[in-house]
Amino acid sequence: PPPPPPPEAPVVEVVEEAKAVEEEAPAAAQEAEAEKVIEAVPEEELQVQAEEGQGKAIVDTARSREVFRRLAEGGEVSRENLVDALKLMGHDFVNKEWVDAILSGSLNDRSFLDNYDFGQFLAEYEAAHFDYVRAKFTEADVDGSGFVEADELAVVLQKTGVTPVTGVVEQLIAEVCGRNARHVSFDKFARILGILRYRFGFTRAEYSKILATFRRHDRDRDGKMGALDLRACLSWLGFDLSLEETRQFMARVTKIMPRSRSRSKEEEESGDAAEQEELVADFEVVKLVRVVRETEARKVLQHIREKAGTSETDAVTSINARDLPVVLMDLQVILASPAVVQEALADIGLSGKEQLTMEDIMPVLWQIRQCQGFSKVELDQAKGLFNHADEDGSEGIAGAELEEAIRKLGFPVTLDEVQDKLDEWDLDETGDLDFMEFLKLLSDFKQKELKWVLAAMQRGGMKKSELVAPSAMTQKQGDLPSVLLKAGHAPLRHDSPVLQSSQQPEEAEKELDLWGFAGLVSEYRAEINSQIRRQQGYTEAQVAELREKFAAYDIDGNGTVEKKELRTLLLELVPAAERSAEGRKQMADIVRESDA
């Protein structure tokens, strides 16, 4: 059928509504988001984005220009690429009959569209979609009041071809209509649908997080990034992909396979390499993140189908909430303890839900990633250590401060390893790590530790011919020393209560899974944490070295050194202190305070 006429609502009214909605955003919801451990895009910038993306109502011209640039060859877009163009504009499900009708109508059945024709095509498709949405809304408005119940909105959205992720609709109703809205008008419904498309189905906080991460990794600030920076961006968001996997997802989103582009005259003259990878814009990265997490959720459901011995046609669409931690471990999508998974379910209001759909699984995995796989207790502990190490209140730590903070959590690291990690995670190149960067670093160490524990169990608890899912692996508790050594805890602290308990006959024969061993490793690290606190941040080996040097100056062996010898001892340990006026003053202060 020919496309319906454009929507009746003037663009100006929708612009004003967009501004009003941003002003009505509930303060309590904003405060709650601010308390989360996320980086937020400035509020005024979100307003601009909302006005640009939804205020124009029919077509976001900035995004349409980028889509045209992406898909055009020789200044024209092929009709074969129009479905992909609409998907990049936020349409999950494209009506090909509308596409054909528009092309055969006002566009005279053209095979290629220039920039002007492309804009006309998008406008007509949006008009057709708007009219279709109005019809579906009218169907749901059975009493003709012009409103639908807020709790029925998700069903209406599904009828328009949108399957929202769990929790998104409720947040959008609060954002657009107010916190306690019980009814939604068509204008508000159209606004909600527009936001869903513009943000590719993400909540305001999620969208803000992705954009902020994009900008953190957009080093040259040109609004685009290649595969290497994109991989780092995804890693920051918690997605552990190889460079090849990253390029494959780029190709899925942009519909352009990795290829060489033609070289400019400047490149020819400068002799730059011909191989130039495709770049992605910020909105394409948002779309890509959605594709990645949908792929993960489908992977989880596929695993359930395989375990149940069913096929895709049997339409297994949900998983028992109790099985989610086990499946995540088997697939190694993300290593998170059952306790962390349960906390994530509670945080998004799903603690009482027995069956989880794909739309439930996606926000659960997102929530786990936002806390970096740590429990609330671990997050509080990390925050406390960060604040303690940040002695000058600069909201950043580096060098010895950073090493001490990590070692206090019991991770076996050296200053060189810490410096390497500082270079890796100091994305804003300030020379130190803020709390989010510090948390990422800790998560990196924790995930690596879990993988070492898992690898140790694979080597020690099975025959080579056996192929067992990670969740089914067990190993005797008496093997804890070898697991600790393979996880990097060398030399072992043989006076450790955890280690000694694991060697008791009644305990040594107990079979433990990954999380059983992970719990013991965590307890072992907690003991190290306690000991390091008592020893002012020094390891046992360092304390032994200090004792030996102290003894060399304790001539009479009475456990004390003379004041004049203390200064010499300190200079031997920290020779650089003598090279600056500040160091000499600090040394004099320490010696003077030793008499107090």
C-alpha cells in the first residue's frame, strides 16, 4: 500500500515536548543514578541529544547523514541497502512492503538514491511508521479515552515491533510522563518509542555510560574509532572480545566487511599503508553494544536448549533464575559468583522471578558488568582502600600508593606489574587512576585470578580425555596449595589458617567447585590484607629485609638504634631523600618525631 500521510503533530510541538520532558525528569531517579558507579554524560548534553534525536520527530538529520556516508558508494545508496539504513536509524523490524511502496511511488522506482532522495525516503518511511504506531495505539485504547494503561505499554510496544529490555519501559514512563504516571497518551507514547529507537533500547543511564566510555577512548576526539580503540571501549564496558571478534561485530552493525579503502592523494604521497580499517561513529558503537549483549543472551538460551536436548524450533525462551550463574560459568560469558548474580537480579527488581527471558538476561549481565563482578561488600572495601591510599585527596592514585592498595587486597603484584597496568588503564593520561579506573584494574586482577583457578582445576582434577563443563568441575580441598601457587600466590604463607585448615584430613578430601576454591582464595587474600595492614603495607619478604638492615645498626642487640644511626639507616633505605630540600626536611621531621 502507498505510504500514509505525514503525522498531524507539528514538529515544533514535539520539540517543545522534548524540552519539557527533560525538565520533568524526576529528581529522585536522577539522584539514584548519580549514586551508581558510572560515568555520566553531562545532563545538558543529554538534553541536546534528546532534542536532536527526537525533537525532529521524523528524521534525525545528523544520524541520517552519517548513515548515508556509511552506506553510499559514489555518492548514492543502493536500494538493496535501505533496510540496513533503517536499522541503523533505530528500526529493529523493517516493513519491506513500505520500502517498496515508497520506492515505486514518489521515488519512481529508482535503484540508487542520492543524499536528497535518501532523506525523502527516510521521511516517508517515518511517516508510514508513525501512522502504523498510531493505529496500534488506537487498538489498545479500547475505551477511546486517548490513553492506555502504563502497565500495558510494553504489550503495545511489542505490537509495533519493539521488544523492550526488562526495566526500560518503566524507566521511560517515569522519564517522559512522571514517576507515578498510570496512563499514557499517544503523544507520550510516540515520544517513548522515539527514545527507545534513538537509544537503541538502552535506558538513560546505560546510554549515558556507553557514550561516556566512547569519549574516554576516542583519543583524537574526532567522533569515530577503529577496531583497536573499539575493543578497548568494549573491554571497559565489560565485554572481553578478541580483535577479530570486534571486527566481526563492526561488520554486522555497519554491514560493511573489513576491507581496504581507496587511498587519498595525500596518503599516496606520504606512502602510508593502503590497509585502512573502517571507523565507527558513537551511535554505531551504541548499536554494536546492543548487538553484543543480544548475542550473549541468545548464547545463554541456546545453551539451555542444548542441555535440554531441544532444537531452536522448540522455542525455549527462558531460563530458570537458579541456573543462570551455572550457565554463565559454563559459557565463560562473565565469571561472577552466584552471590553477585543474585545481587544483580535484586538490583533490577528480578529477585523473585523464577524464569528469565532474553530481555531479562541482558540487563542482568549489564548490571554484573557495572559492578565489575564484585559484590557490594567488595565494592565498599575497594572504595575504602582507594580513599585511604588517596592521601592528598586528588581523587587519583599511582605508583607506590597504587601498589599498596592492590596488595592490601591480597593480589600478588609487583611495582613493575602495577606500572604496566597503570599505563593500560590510565585512559585519560593523567598519570594516576581515578576510582573507576582503579576498579577496572582490580576487576582485571580478579578475573585473571579466577581463570587461573579454573585452569588449575582443569589440569589437576581431570584426566586429559575428560571434557567437563566448568560448573561440573570439582577438586579436593587438599589441593588448595597448588591452586594458590598457580594463581600467583608464591611463596605460600604456611602459617595461614585457611591453608592449614584445608590440609586437615576431614577437610582435605572435600570436593569443591570453582566458587568453593574462589572463596578459599578470597579468604587467603583477606588474611594477606590483614597482615599487610599490620605491617604498614609491606610483604613478609620486605619485612624480613628491613629487619636484617635494622639489625645491622642495632649493635648491642637490644631492639633499638641510636637517633644518629636512624638517619643513616633511612638514607640507606631511601637514598633519594637526600637529593632534594623537601626530602631532607621530611627526613629531619621523621627523625625528630621518633623521639616523641
